[in-house]
Amino acid sequence: MKSSNLLRLAAVPAVAFLALATCAPDARSASEPLAAVETQPAPQQLEIRPVSDDARVYLDRPGDGTLWARGRRWKASFDENGATYFAGFGARQPRSLPHALSPDRVTIGGEPLDFARAVPAEVSAGRVELDRGAFVEAYELGVDSIEQLFVFGSLPRSGDLVVHIPVASELDGVETDAGLEFRGENGRVTYSRAVAIDARGRRSAAPTRLVDGEIRITVDAGFLAHAVLPLVIDPVVSQFWLDPFTNDTFDPDMAWDPFHQAWLAVYAETFSATDIDVFAKLTSATGVTISSGYVDATTTSWTRPRVANNGASHKFLVVAERTSSTPKAVLGRIVTPNGTILTIDPLLNIGGPAAGDKMTPDVGGDPSPSGSTHFCVGFLHTITGSEREVGYTRVSGAGVLQGAGPTYFAHTAFEVSTGPSVSRSNGGGSWMLAWTQLNSLGGTGVHAASVDGTGSVTNAPFTLTGSFNMLDEAPSVSSPLANSSRYAVAFTRRGNTQGSTRDIFVSVVDGGTNLQTVNLTALENSGQQAANQSEPSVDSDGQHFLVSYTERVGTVLNPECYASDLHLAGNQIGLSQSHVQLHPGLGLYQAVSQVAAMPALGGGSQRYGVIYQVGSTSPSRDISAVLFDGFEGGTTSPFCAGDGSIGNCPCGNNGINGRGCGNSANLNGALLSALG
């Protein structure tokens, strides 16, 4: 069961909770302290209302002429075919069930009333109107219901006024004392008995019946004979769901905008088993909600959303895989913070029109504060059968596709590629892409390439890792270290045998050269080397790398998320913080973490956001996030105390306790102190 839907900010060493959706019961605890490391004071706990409690309706025009509205547990479309309502019964509902609301006939005195059929939907103050000439079909949108209105400014003759609405629904319709119900296995849609109201406020019940496959609303001729126009007919559409825990959220990602000093978190939200929406929430640096909106609220299914920021345009690009179409497609939308609202631009078909599925997109941004800069979107393209290639497309900061179409890296027919990752930013230079590829040694390896801002390949695809009978999988690429082409690539490795455990490995790459590959699990030496570590994510603040991952001990305990702060000393990877638990004491399933650095406009800030999924199965998955503070510099090892206590000074000129080596000015040694 889901918890009380509170978002929270709590404390662990160098970690602060940034709540974005539902989280678990309150937990305030500390992880094991790290030797010779001073942690920062814990921030104050903060609670924020989750999206499921937001009392608002979201409107969106994806660019195809359709207007979409999204309430707490419903959605509706308004297009040339009229209005269609969709009840949100959650993941247990096999598919979204459309319920038509617009009339196909209106009669008065038994004679048909002519009206316009295909009309645009106009929005004013939360009300959607379709002006059909003879009357206005309008909808007052509430968080949990829709109020349907038919407004008649004039009537051409006397007689009963009858509105005929065809029942286009898979739900079973029945009449009740309160009106009509359309019932399904997981819930029901209710349609209240209508009321007719004239301009003086006189009211009359308008019988609302199910007759011959249609909803029939009748206003009596006797009431109309004395009514003052305009006349309003007013039924209400709402729903009742049998499973109250339908706000299933999963697959998160986040990115930082230094200009607006804000995080954008994106995640998938289940509407039905075949309808996944994508939601975006903009928060302040400390997790206070600024604005939110749906990147997709249609009846198509978007999965695995990813987001990056463009520093010059101060905009985000959100990409996702559309799984409800054949072939699958890679889509995207530009999201712009505008005060307390999010502006979401029309749809981009990033994968292009080529035949074959386009899947598993990832996106990198550009932190440059000015200039004509771009996003880079990497994805997988299925050519035929198991033959897959990795491609990329650039998108301008304004949301314009660059070039004639995607560019694909060279490959051979027997090569099978999966899971491309794009560095979250290019550091103002090149993006690195990495992916898993079947090798000729009976295993899988990680391949990598880099692409600059013009779309040119700066490092052709090369084998980063790969060995006989080993499976290197699920790579994640960081942003580069400041003023360099040094990236970290984190991935999992396991043996190509049944039951092999996974470890986290990290490679540091300079251009096309692998400087070092380390087993992070062994380097941490946390005592959990026999446990399964998987789902790595990595980013860089320009000075260090932060790697997050999922760790599962045994087969009974829930997996939990951990992070390690890595530095580079020369060409050697070192640990600054090791095996830090992101949410100690939670006791719930944690997985699918994503790291995003929070660099300042003028340089690194040593702060990261880590967003992750709580819960493993629908319909009770939630999203939480933490702020993780890294450290400056690497580790230190003393070799000379200056007083002979841990070895003589190199020149044999030991000073006294607490001072350095003796010198010509003071044989006892100098005393270095700090003020302020």
C-alpha cells in the first residue's frame, strides 16, 4: 500500500532528501561515518504535497490539433470528432476505455437541428467550448469530474428539445436513481441526470435515459414555452474506481537548470496497462514545487523518459519511447520554465520516419551559457530481426531538429547493440555515447564514441570493455570533467553463467583512450561484494564523479540505492565517499536511480541530485529523490609529520610536536594556522 503521499527532505551524511512524489514513512538516520571525512550539517526536514494531490487540471496541445485535458484520475480529448472521456482505472485496466460525450443529433419538436460537426476546441478560464452554431457544447473541467453544458441561444421552433449522444463505450451502461452508470471490472463512469436552466435561473429536470444505444436528454416543451434564453442543459460526468491506489509512478530522471536555479524531474505515470503518461515537475534547489505539467497526456504510451538542459536557451528537452505504435518511435518535447508554469512545445519525432522500431532514447545537453548550442539524442534502431544500430540526432536549444535525419554509427549485420547512453552534458565540447554490444568472444562489451556540437564524430566507435564469457551491460556516461574530454562510464559486469552476481565497474575515458577500469564494488570493500549491484548511473560536477546503483543482498531483502563519490588523481580512480546509502532505514524496494550534477553557472558546486523509484510493482510505485553533496579534492595520505612521529623529515631536520620540519629561520619548525 502506498504511504501518506508526503514528500520529504531528510538527512544522511552528505545527502539531503528532495521529495518529488510519494515517499515512505519518516526516516531520520545516519549511515556509517567515513574515516577522516567531516560531513556537512543535516538540512531541515521538508514535506511537500505530491502531484496526486494537486488540485488542478492540465491542458495540452501536442501539435496535431487535438486538445487534451488531464485531471486527477481522468483525461479527455477534444478534436474534430468531438469530446471523448477516458476514466483512469489504473494499471489493472488492460487499456484506456474511450467514452464519447458529443451528440450526433439534436432534435426540437421531432425535427433535426442543423449544427456544425468538425469545430475547433477553444479554451477560456478552464472551460472548453466547441461552438456548433446552433448551440455551444462546453465543458467545465474539475479535478475529479467534467461538467458538460449545452447552451442554446435560440430555438427555431417549439416542442421537446432532445440531445442524442451515441454510446461509444466498452463499459456496460445501466440506469440508476442518480442517472446513468457505465460499469467495468475496475470502476465505473457516472453520468448524472441533467438539469435545464433558463436565463432567469428557473430549473427543470431533463430526463436522462439510455435508449436504443444512445444517451437521450429531453427538455420538456412546456418548460421551453416559458423559458428565457439562453438555455443551459447541465449533466456531470465523473467516475468511481474500485482500486484507490492508481497513481503509479516509475522510471524517473532529472536535470538541473543553472539559469532558473531549478530541477526538472520527469517520470512515467500509469493511466492504464497500455497508456503510460509522462509527467514533469519543476522544483527549486531545495525541492519546493514551482510548476508541473504533462509532457504526454494522450492515449499513446510513452515510457522511459529522459531529460537534459540547454544552458543558452534555458530550456529542457524530454525524450521518451512511444511503445503504443508500430513501429515504436522516439519522441520529444521542449519544456520551458516560465515563472510558475511550464510551457511544453509541440511534439518532435526525433527518431525519424525510417522503418523499424526506434527505442530506448537518452539525451545530453550543453551547459554553454550562450551561442547556438544543441541537445544530442541517442537511441536504438531495429533494422531487421536482431540487427540493431545506434543512432543520434541533434536538436537545437529552441527545439528544431538538425540535419536531414538521424546519423547511425557503422556496424556489421551480426552485431547486436542495446541500451545507448548519452553523457548528460557535453561540457561545451563533445558528447560521449556508450552502448552494449554482443562481441565475438561469447559475451557482451561496452562500445563508445563521441560527437561534437556540429554532429561530427570526434571519436569513432571503439571497444571500451569486453572479454571472453563476460557480460558488460547497461552503461551510463557522465558529463566530462571541467575543461577536459575525460568521462566516466559506469556499467555492470557478470559472468556468462547462470546465477552470476553483478558488480559495478567504472571506466575513465579521455577522448578515445581508456585510462583505467576499476571494479567499484571491490574498491568500496563494503562487505557486500557477494551481493548483486546493478543499474548504475553516473554524472560529473566538473571535479568528481558520482555513481549511484542498486544493491540487493540475497533474494529476500528489498534492494536499496547507494552512491559513491569518485575522484581522479592523475589517471587513477579514487574514492572520496564510499557506499553511501541514499535512504537508510526506508525498508522499501529502491531501484532505477539516475544521477544529475548541479554545477553552478561559474563552475562546480559539488552537489548532485539522485532520483529513484520506490516500489517494484504496479500500482504502488513512487518516486523519491535526494540531494547528494560531494567533496572537493581527493583523499590525502600523510608521509611526514615534521616531528619524527611517523618517520623522519626527508632532510633529517625534524621540528617539535605540532610543527613542521626545521628550517633556517626556526629550528623547531614553522606553524601554519588558518583564520576566518
